[in-house]
Amino acid sequence: MTNKRLTNSFLLALAVIMAGAVIASCNHKRGSEAESLEFDGYRKWAFIDEIAETDFVLINDVLWATHNINTPDTFTENPEDVGMFYQWNKNIGWSSTDPIINSNNDTIWDTSISVGTYLEGVNDPSPSGYRLPTADELYSLLDTVNVLHVWTTVNGVQGAKFVDKSNGNMIFLPITGYRYCDDGRLYEPSDYLYGIYWSSTRCEYDSNFAYCLYFSRTDGICKHTSRCDNGNTIRCVMDKGTFLLKNLAIPPR
């Protein structure tokens, strides 16, 4: 038993060492060398036009899905598709266009706020092997030392592209709009050209809010919060452990 544990520990350590090389094999097109600018706490944009076409990519040490979540446990068909809106810590999707309807085919908006300090696994609509990013993971995209911020258009959809400066990997987050907490009414993304993406982290100073990423064409990108009963978009991440177990075939302990 001891030898088996030692062997598995060695394999896991070896896998971690190899992870950078293995994950880097998923690299795709390299972005422009243009730099983004910081302005009044927001991140301003560079402008280039390319997009990755894979399931996930490594950006600033986080494995990001390249598509938003559509119905629970499924990704959108295209990287530029908004997908469905979700209230925080609830596993029911709401349409991102009118008329309003949810993933259970109901049309009555849920005005309640979920309980609990943390997002519960059963309420995470991410596909198997993925999860909502923590606030720290979400805000790693704001790191201008390692990540280039790009405003671009993909198949007619405007949005933000985030490019890892060291490996050229990138994700595209389309503008989204959102559904308002009181009645579920839709705020169109085209009104202000903005996007709002959930994290799994609830605000420590007000349990009615959770952390999110906000960006717009005019303001740039910043840390933000949103009421938990608002309907916002999700871009999930993959655990590195899940990636390693799937791709390096490490035997279980």
C-alpha cells in the first residue's frame, strides 16, 4: 500500500511538472503585441481580430472554457454566443433574448435570492469537469502584466478578447446584457455594449451580491459585483487536476 501511494504521488508530481508543456500543446493563434492601457481603474482596449477554436485554453495559469454556458451542463455552439443567463447559486438558465423562458420551460421569473456563503456544486450549471471561476480566477484576466485585453468583433458580435502574452492563448467573451432582479426584464447588450460574467464568490460585506467581471466598449474592464438574483452570463473554468487526470491517465490513489 505504501509503495502504491508513493508511486501515485510520484506520478502526480511528475504530471504537475509536465502540465505546462501538456497544456501548452493546446496553444493556438498568437495575438498582437499591442499593449492595453490602464485608465481610471478600468482596463482599456487594444484592437485585433483572431479567436481560438478549442474547448479550453490556459490563460495566466487558469484553464478557461472557450464557450459560454447554454442550458445547464452544455456549452454554446459558438464562442460568440451569449448562452443563457443564470442567477447566482441556481442551476436554472434563463433566455438571453425575449420572450423570457427558462431551461425548465417556465416563464415566471424567480425573485428569490439563494442562501449560503458559497456556490453549491449541485447549483453549478457548468458541464462535467468544469466549474464557475472563483473571484481570484476571474480577476486574473485583469492582470495586464500577463494578459492583453482586446476589443473585437467575432461574426458580427462585439466583445472582449483576453490574450495570454506568454503563450498566445485567447478567449472571447461576447457582450451579454442581463436580466434584472425585480422582474427579469431584459437589458440588451447592444444598448451599452457591455458584458457581465459571474464568479463563484459571494460578497463578504453584503450577501445579496456576488463578484463578477464587468466590461464595456467605452469603460473598459473592471472588478464588479451584481445582485445574486440578477441573471448574468457564465464562462467556466476547468480544474487543472481534472485536466491532468483526463490527459495523463494518473491512476487513482
